[in-house]
Amino acid sequence: MTTQRLEITAYGHCYQYLIYQALERVHVKQNEIDTYLNVLSELGGAILESPSESLDDSGLKVFFKKYSENFITTVDQDKVIRDLVSSFILQRSEAGLKFRYRYLFYFFAAKKLADSLHQGEEAKKRIKHLVNTIHLEKASNIVLFLTYHSKNPWILDEILLSVMDIFSDEKEVTLEASSLYFLQDFVKEIPDLILENRDARQERLEADKHKDLIEQHEEQNSLVDDDKDVEELMVKVNKVFRAIEVCGQILRNRLGSLERHSLELIYEESVLVSLRFLRVFLRFSEYVQEESIRKIKKILEQNPNLPDSKIIREVESFYLGINYTFILAMLYKISFSLGSPKGRDIAILG
């Protein structure tokens, strides 16, 4: 539920300004700054394509050879690298030359992709891959920088399509009383469950031990089969959190440049995917019910003479606490990610 610090990435204009300042500090001439920025952009693209976040000596040789073939401006490789290292934009490591700060790499990798959009399908394929893996730190930050470098509506469309696809087979939870009936239904059953467990505690003790052993064995076997499903679920969950944060930053950053319809669509789809995920979680309420029953048994084992009224209060608090806490946490996540004083009208209309 914690923020992924995407707000840092959001201030693309600040990065642009700081990069200019860094180049000026090492006395790069004004008429050379454009060339340096272009080298950094091409370098960001090359590193994005490499298996690591750096280029070794042979990789740099290939990079500058290709650069000289594509651009007419002559570049003094040694001087450019020396200046960029001195300005703390790049740094040398055992693996080779890399960006000193990861966010600078994201910034320039996104700039290269944005500049390449008009050149064909290759850049689009790369952007689609990043959008589809938005649950990863690198992908989410590059995608967000993309929305700074380019106003191409295709990028926003791809982000929205990706958001719409997450848990697309689920219906959004409404959080109306009728949709949460199962919570109160189980609460009503707690007194009977306590009575049942209290009366049958001794008789069922041995049977429960045997049953627990069988369930434990079956659970261990099922975990092997369900590993893939669990992994896929966790990817989707992380996708939800990352996606609504990216969309929230787009809303705040482009409030003055995106049409109202686009802003409303971003807000609406972000809320809907969050509510679809919340429905998925609430389906696991059966597991919380099972844990509550186990809690009843444990209380009775440790305090067999404890009055039913106290057990009811404790189990009810445990059961509702877990469910309501998660619902509240999800609503907080939506509000924190998408909320903005300036975007109040969009939130109301959305």
C-alpha cells in the first residue's frame, strides 16, 4: 500500500533544469548543450536495450560509432564522457559507464523512446512492453517520464488500456451494505460457533488434530500447484498500485494540458481497477472466517471459562477489523494516489 515514490519522477521539468545546471558547472558551452543532451538521450536508449544498466568499453565503442553514423555533429568521445562524469551525470564502475542516478537513466531512456516514436514500430513495441510491466520500478518510472517528454495521445491510450485489462473479468465492488452482507452474516454466526466449539471441544480434539494433519498435507501439495497462480495474482496486485500512482501523477502534472474528457477517463479507470481488486480481496474473506474460527478454538483452549460475551467481542473485532482495515487502506490508497486540490472537479464528475 505504500507509495512507490513516483512523485519524484513526476517533476520532469526539474530534472531538465538540474541537468542544464550540471553541464554549465563543468563549462559546457551553450551551443554544445544540445549535443550533450542528445548523447545522453542516445546513451539512455542504448543502456535500456542492454542487459545491464551500463556500457563497457567495447559497448561504448560500438555506441559512439553508431552515433557518428546517425548524426552529423562531430563528438569528442573522451571529452564528452569526461565532462559528463565531472558533472555527476555519469559515473564509471567496474561494469562500465552508467548513469550516476537511476532516475537520470529513466529520464533519458524515456526521452529516447519519445523521440523515436515517429520512426516506426520498434519504439512502440518497447513502450508497450514497459506499460505491460508497469508493476516494475524501472518500467513505471520510464512510463511516467514518457508522459513528460511526449504529449502523443497514443502513450496515454496504451496506459489506459493496460489499466482496463487488470482484473478485467471482475466486477467493481460498490461497498454498499448489500454487497458486504457476508460480513454481518458471519458476525451473526459467531455466538453459535462459540457454543459449538465449547460443547464439542473435548470430543473433537483428537478428530481436529487428525483433520489438521490432513489439511496441512493437502495445503502443502496445493501450494506447489498454485505457485504460478499466486505469482500471477501478486503481479496484478502490484500492477494495480503502480498503475494508479502513475495515473495520479499524470493527472496532477497534466491537469492544465489534457482535455477534460481524458482527465475524467484516467481518474475513472484508476478508481475502477482499484475497486475490481478490492472485490478480489473480499472474496478471500472465507480465509479470514477460517482464521476467526481457529481464534475461537484457541481462546477456548487457553481460557475455557471465559464468558461467551467476551469471546464474541474479541472474535468480532478480529474479523471485522481485518476486512474493514483493508477496505479503508484501499480507499486511502486511491485518495492518496489520485487526490489533488486542483483536480477536485474531475474527482467529483468522475
